[in-house]
Amino acid sequence: MSKLPISVRAALLMLGSTMFFGLMVVAIRLASASLHTFEIAFFRNFFGLIAALPLLIRHGPGLLRTTQFPKYLFRCLIGICSMLAGFWAIGHLPLAQAVSLSYSTPLFVTIAAAAMLGEQVRARRWTAVILGFIGVLIIVQPGTEGFSSNSIIAVLAAVLSSIVAIQIKQLSATEPADRIVIYTTLLWVPMSLLPALGVWQWPQGITWLWVIAAGVMGTGGHMLWTRALKLGEVSALTPITFMQLPLVVLFGWWLFDEPLNHWTLLGAAIIFGANAYIAHREAVLARRAESDAPTSAAKPGE
């Protein structure tokens, strides 16, 4: 895999991450039949930490040495709020709807990249963002019988997730991917324990399998996601996460008898189109910058 172009490696890592997160969604939904989603979030983080410990063993205590701890703390606070909101949506909405609304994250990433990273976003990409939000409104259906307040929580999770993506990209400039993963899991365990204590009950029977699977899949997805973001551009990679939809739709139909709502399908298609265009524009601008660089460098010597 190391022989592949960086952009291809980043895309494959993001695709693997997407599959892990899709299976995590299914495990969360199965566990939510008998556990509160706050408690599922804690167990996801607890078993995720166990799955991440080999990183600490491999690198040694030096992996924890950093000057960026305040940034880790802030990133994890935003991240745990996004996780709790996202888990709530998975437990209380049809899987296709919950995942489709999570696809609005790249739209918010574009806005956050302009606000936090100073990236220049021109009219055509802003138009794509607006169209994407129309897709969100089609899924949420405000003011109709199909509206659920849980869908607003799903959108909130997407907003917070976009901020997390930008923060990870900033940390990745100076921090190794494994350090980001281990600090995230270390901090998320106590952060998620606090809300879980208010609804605590021990898992029973096969529920243990679902919460363990959620932890392992979540950490595996996070490892691949962090590495993908370190290699590639946030706005170019996030549309790949749309591959998660066919996976959760299949499991939603198979395990939970969930039909695919045509409004959800239409809204998801519009959001996908908007994000695909944003990714295309990012790629075009990146190629243009690379092709202009030698010309610019040659001018002083002419």
C-alpha cells in the first residue's frame, strides 16, 4: 500500500474507516434496544481504549509526550458532545435517516474550514453548500408530520463533527496519528462516564457483544480516519463516507425492518451531489496550485 499515490492511500484509509463506522452504527442500534445511548457511548469508549492500548505498548510512554494537551482537551470535549448527539440519533431515528443527516458534516466542514483555517471558498462551492442544506431540510421535513426533534440532534452532531475534523487536521500538522488516537480514547472514557452514571445499568447477555463491537469498530475506524486526514484534504475525503449509507440501509432493512423513506433518499442524494462537487472543486484547485508552483518559482530567475 505504501507504493500507492498518497491520494489513493488516503482514499482507501477513509473507505476502510467508513466501513468500520458503519458496522459500529449497527452495533449501537442493536445495543440501544436495552441500554441508554449515553451508556453505550461510555462502553464504546471503554472498549475502544482497550483496543487502542497496543499503540501505547508499541510506542511506549513517549507517545503521551505532547505540548498540545489543551488542544486535545478542547477537541475531545467537542468530540464527546458530537458522539452523544450522534449516538442518540442512531438510537431514536431510522438508521438511513440518522446516517444521511450525518452526511451534512462535509457541508459544515467547508464552512468551518473558511472560518477556522482561512480557506478561500468561492461562489460555486457556497452554492453547493446551500444545495446540501436543502437536502438536509428535505430529510428533516420541518413543519410536517414527518418531523422529529431527534433529527435536529443528528444535525447538531454533524455540526460538532465538522469542528472535530478541522481540529484533527490542525493537530495532524504536528502530532502523529497514533498520539491523537490514544489521547482521544483516554480522555473520552471519563468524559462519557459522567452522563452514563445518570442512566446506569449493566448490560445483559448478548448486549455485551454489541457494546464491545461498537468499541472495537469505533477505535478501528478512528485510527484509519486519523491517518486518512493526515494524508489528504478534509473536504476531499469526507464525501467517501457516503459509502456508509448502503451498508446501514441493508442492515436496517434486514435487522430492523426499516423501509427506505423516499424523502430520506432524495435528501441524501442532494447532499451527496453537493459534497461530490465540493470534493471535485478541492481537487481541481489542488491540481491548479501544483501546476502553477513551478511557474511561480521560475519567475525570479527569468
